[in-house]
Amino acid sequence: MSEATTVAPRKAIPASYVVAVFIGNGLEFYDFLSYALFAVYIGRTFFPSTDNSLSLLLSLATFGIGFVTRPIGGIVLGTLGDRIGRKAAMLISFMMMGIGMLGLALTPSYARIGVAAPILAVLFRLIQGFALGGEVGPSTAYMVEAAPPNRRGLYGSMQFATQDAANLLAALVGVALSTTLSPENLQDWGWRIAFLIGVIIVPFGMFMRHRLPETLHAADDTALAADATGGALRRRTRLGPHLPIIAFGLVLLSCSTIGSYVLEYMTTYALNTLHLPAEVSFGLIVFTSICAIAFDPISGLLSDRHGRKRIIIAGYALTLVCVFPAFWIVNHYPSVQIVYAMMGLIAVLFAIASPPVIVALTEGLPKRIRSGVVATVYAFAISVFGGSTQFVITWLIQRTGNPLAPAWYWMGALLLGLATASLMPETAPVKTNAITAAVHA
């Protein structure tokens, strides 16, 4: 059972402060995810080649390099969130993301400074990866700790909802740029505007986070009230008893990551495989992001009522049934309406499956290790599969000549996720409290 269910209740944190965390999390993900939407243009800027496919692969490889430092950021900043507070860790993360974003936006092209251009692009991408690796643990811990016990699913689902909102903002910027600029201007300098917008937002995010109250200290005060000696607070928390929930979380987050980045890839897929116009391709991400934003909190609410495990299994199963038919249809009938409808359906189903995963991991851990463990587990899952998924499916399509390769890859992940979810314990208070009541009846 989660530690939060065994201690005295604490004073609720005002919703306005929690919203500030939501917004800051979304702004940071906007900065990181913008790269994926402009991968084609970035590839031509920093990795020019007579072979467009090679240029794209090199660009996606650099996108993947940003994931290399995410586990380091998760360990360093996530652990910092357990030692000096969630707020301090989130502030450091946000500042570093701004540095990486500004550097990438201002790096000259390969045509102007030669090999220094891709080297600088990789360096700033590594900084972004470190920053975002340290964002998820402290922010998710904050969301769950700020929530009433019966609303942890809803609050925790905002981790995914804000990521989807970041996708939406980035895609809207992409649509605006692709419709107002010529292809030549979009390639030459237009894509940099999206990154500079993220830089402009950084001071706003820093201001909001600076005003936040600290949930870690509140947790410590509650623990001391429950244990007058303070001994439990002083002892080092052992990981051993929590390894099962950590392992379940790692596998499920890996599976969810594959799905998320297949959906992220749809801009590139629509451009290169379905040969749709740029404005339609960016519009697709706008539409799927709206679908996900709408259903992420619904998933959180459902998991508060029915339990995390049941919602994860239902969402994964429905997505598995629909993924292959959806990709088959969009390849045989690549009209705008068909592509939007099929990908929108998949986005809705996957939005039901994903949020309870990180909520279950977070609430299943003690507060004293929560930020560090969640950050590290999430960062490793993202690093391995988030950084490789788009590269792998691009390679698979080119290698096999099969445009349905993304569907097969995603279906494998969904099958593994279903098997894992069926074995995981339930962490939702609505279920664990019911079990406790039955035992003592």
C-alpha cells in the first residue's frame, strides 16, 4: 500500500499551484518535442546529404542522442528532488532546458560553419536530454503528493496531458509556419522560430515554479507527526521491497514510450510515406494531441474509480485490436479524413491506457525515494525506446519496404505491456482500501 494512505491527512495545496506545475511541465516538453516535428528540416540543416533518407536518419539519430543523458539527469536531478525538494529540482531542470533550446535555435547551419554545426547540435541536444530527464520525477511526485488520495489518478494524468498539450502547441506552431512560409524559408530559418518561442516561454515558467510551495517538506512534517522520534525519517529507505513495482513500471513505461513515439512519428510518416502536404502532416499531430488531451484526464478519473490495473489492461487491449487495421487503412486510403480519423482513434485508446502507469509507479513508492526512482525509471524507459523508436521504424520501413512496419513494432510492445499489466499489483486507494477493509472484517 502507498505510504500516503498510512499517515495523517495534511493541508491541501491550492489548485492554482498545482496548475503551475502542469503548465511548467508542458512548456518543458514543448521545448524537447519540437525537434521531432521538425526533424526533416533539422536534418537538412545540420546533416546535408544528396540522400534525403540518410539526412533524415542522421537527424533522427541526433533526436535520439538527446535521450542518452536523460537517465543521468533523472538520477542527478530526481535524487536532488528527494533531498532538497521537488521545487528546486524543477527550477534547475527548467533553466537547463532553456539553455539547450536557445543554443540549438542559434546554431548556424552546416553550410556556414561546417562540421561544428552538427557537433553543437548534438551538444545542446544532450543538455536538453539531461534537463528533461530530471523533470518527470519531481513534477510527477509533486502532482501525486498535492492530490487528495481519491484524485491521484486525475492529478497524475496531467503528466501525460501536459506532454500532449506540448505536442499540440508544437504542432500548432508547425502548422502556422508551414502555411505562412514557403518551403524554402521553412527550411532555411522558419523551423528555428519554433525553438525561439520555447526560449521566450522559459522566464514565465521560472516565475511560476519559483512561487510553488514544497510538497517534500510537507511530507516530512506529516511523517514526523506520525513518528515522534523521527527515526523512520532518518533511516535510509531500502529499494528491495519496492523492486517489483519498479520493474513493472519500467516495462510498462517502455511499452507506452514506443506507442507515444510512433504517434509522434506520424508527422514524418505522413510526409515521407503517405506523401501528404506539410500542413496536413502537422495538422495530424494537432488533431491527435487534442484527442489525447481530452482523454488523459478521463483515464485518470477512471483509474481513481476502478483501479489503475483494470484501466491499463483495457486501454492496451483496445489499442492492440485497432493498431494494424488503422495503419492498413491509412496506407490504402491516404485521404486527409481517413488518416485523421484512424490516428485520432488510436490516440484516444492509447490515452486511456497510458496515464495510470506512471501514477501506479509513483504512488507505489515511499516519498523519500519517489522523485529519484520515478525520474530514473522513466528516463531509462524513454532513453532506450523513445530515443530509438523513430529511428528504428524509419529503418524498418526502408529495409523491408513495408509501410506497415510501425504497426507491427507497436503491436509487439502492446502485447508485452498486456502481459506485464496482468501481473502488476493494484495501487489505487479505492482498491487497496477495499482490500484492507475485507481483511479486517
